[in-house]
Amino acid sequence: MDYKNLTLEDPELMRIIDSESKRQAEEMEMIASENYVSKSVLEAMATVLTNKYSEGYPGKRYYGGNQIIDEVESLAIERAKELFSAEHVNVQPLSGSPANAAVYFAFIKPGDKVLGLKLDHGGHLSHGHPINFSGMLYDFVQYEVNAKTEKIDMEEVKKIALREKPKMIVAGYSAYSREIEWEEFKKIADEVGAYTFADIAHTAGLIAAGEMNNPVPLFDVVSTTTHKTLRGPRGAMIMCKKEYAKQVDRAVFPGMQGGPHDHINAAKAVAFKEALEDNFKDYAKQTIKNAKVLASELTAKGYKIISGGTDNHLLVVDMTSKNLTGKEAETILDRIGISVSRSTIPNDPNPPMNPSGVRFGTPAITTRGMKEDEIKRIAAWIDSAIANKQKIEVLESIRGEVKKLCLEFPIPDSFCHFD
Ligand SMILES: *Cc1c(COP(=O)(O)O)cnc(C)c1O
């Protein structure tokens, strides 16, 4: 896209966007929830589909002129169904948190009891945190990771479920690096008569590629963002069993939202097509391999990785193993051009604004084509920056190295020829 109209009409904004493009090209994104979309996804978002109002669903709209929009949405739905073996898909949720709001709205009532993983143990705000609508509207009981293994302890989940008898159990997390025992969750939920809700916002791409276990055929309802490992536009979707199709659709519209964002839904369709290609499997496989190499390299350099390693695309590092807080580490890494996000660790003694950990993710750098060799260099730079945090000239020199590597691995325009 040449942005020639935007350049003429609003040079002030165009200049800001250009700076961000340059930053993304020259710096390294290791935030676990971020990725780069293809030019095709970008192009689909920048279309006249944004001009349309289409409240309702394909074939049942509240506005005229939606025959073509119906084709767009149906295409996105069919591709998502194929990708996740889903019985029913709603592609209209605007983002992950609104999708989760719609899931609760569809299945339970305010005041009902729900089980969710605690935020500082890797859960998401929308899984019952007291400052989030979920924690205010529903009676959330929070489970935790095991203090020793730092993994989810299914015996403990079972004990809490039997004691609390929740209406719904939520699994799927934001800062948890291990495979999830979906079958065990399902068994426990069946035993207490609870709905099963999986939030695969982070791992959806890895699941779609068959590199992690898929809860969709097993669980009652599954939500996901489309912009994390799935590498699509910013947005979300809900998948569920056929028997819940009506209540889920009604909860999204008219329950929570008005008109869908048809240009974004078109971009979702493009991303799903890309994820159905064989090379997306290679991408997912390499993303996990890269995260495992990063974990073992950092472990060898004396960093403590929460749960001792990773099965997916992310790792949480306890920075107190290097006498730093997560925020301090985030700031140091910013200076060498590597973006990460500070993160709580289980039972974090530090406050959420300045927690003890840092979360690293490999989805974005793997999209650029980086592999094991590059990861080893990155791990060495991270360690050197942290060891030399006071030495501005060392940090500047590493920043140069990071930029050089980024320019050697540009953000690809297309994923059709990924190797
Ligand atoms: C990222 C995330 C979300 C929220 O997505 P937004 O699009 O930022 O609202 C929900 N659940 C989990 C587990 C996430 O990691």
C-alpha cells in the first residue's frame, strides 16, 4: 500500500505511522501476544467493507444491501470451522475481552460461581480479576499453579471444583507456558455439572497448526483472539457446540455488540486461509522450538524460568534471579531495541505495576524467519545487556547488533513462501 491519499491529506498522522513502521522494522518484538500480519491481511482491513452496517448474521440482517457482506462473513466462518474442527463459529467479537464477556453472558447469570486461574499465576483480567467486569459481575473462585512445579495441578482444581460446585470452569491463559490438560478439565466439569470454557487467545495459532492440543471438539465453548499466534487482524471469535449456537450468537448480537466490523472479518478470513496452508504448521513448530531454545539458553545463563521451561510460544522469567524487577528488565531491554512485557510470577511478592517477572514470546521473531541460531544470539544479547545495565556504550552497541539482525530478517509481506 502506498498511502498516497493519507500522505496528502494528513501528513502529520502519516509521519507518526511511518515512525512506527520504522520502529517495527528495526526493533525486535518479543511480546508474547504480538505478531506481524501479512500485507494481504492489512489490505483486507483497508477496504470499503468498513462502510457497511450489517447487524445480525448471514441471511438474517437488520439492514439492507448485505448479500455480499454475507459472503464475507460466511467465508470467515467456514474457514474457522475447518481450522479448529468447530461445530459453530461466531466471528463478530471485536476483541478478546468482549468475546469473553459474551461467553459469560451466553452461559451464566450475574452472581454465578466460576473457576478461573488467578491473574498473577498466568490468568487473564477477564478470568475473574476484581478490577475487571468479570470479577465484579460473577462470583469467581481462583485456582493457582502448584507452588513447587509452577504448573496447574489438576488434583487441586478438582478439589476446588468439588468444594465450590461452579457453573463454569475457565481454562486457557495469558502467561502460562505449559500444555493444558483439557480432558482432565472436562472430566472435572462433568463431575460437578459445570460448563467448560477454553480461552485460547494466546495459543490459537499453535492449536490450529496441530502443535498443541485442541479443546474445541471437547469443550462447550472456546474463545480466541485472532491477532496473537493466529497472526490475523486485531479481533476475536467464539467457537461452540451446535447446541449452544443460538445462545452464543444472541449474546454477541444483540446482547453485547451492535454492527460487526466487516472489514476486520474479511481480514480474519484471509488469516484463516493463511493458517490453513501447510507452511503455517512449519511456522507454529518453529515458534515453539525457538521458545524452547530461548528457555534453555537463559537457564544456562542462570535465569530462573517459571515452571522450568515451556511447551508453547512463551516463557516467564523470574528476574529476581538477576536481582532485578520485571519493570527494570523491561526498561533495560527497551534500550537494546527488544520489546518485552513485565509479568507477575506465581505468588509475586512485588506489586503488579512492578512485578518480578518478564514474559518473552517468539511468535513475532519467528514470523520474521528467525531460528535457533538467531535465538542463541538474542539470548546472549539479553544476558549481556542485563549484566552491563549501567554501561551505556555496551547497551548502544548491542542495540546496533539487534537492529542489524532485524534488517537481515525483514517483516515478510506474504507468508505463502515461508521456509
Ligand atoms: C490477550 C488475551 C485476551 C484479551 O484480548 P484483547 O483482544 O486484548 O481484549 C483474553 N484472554 C486471554 C487469555 C488473553 O491472553
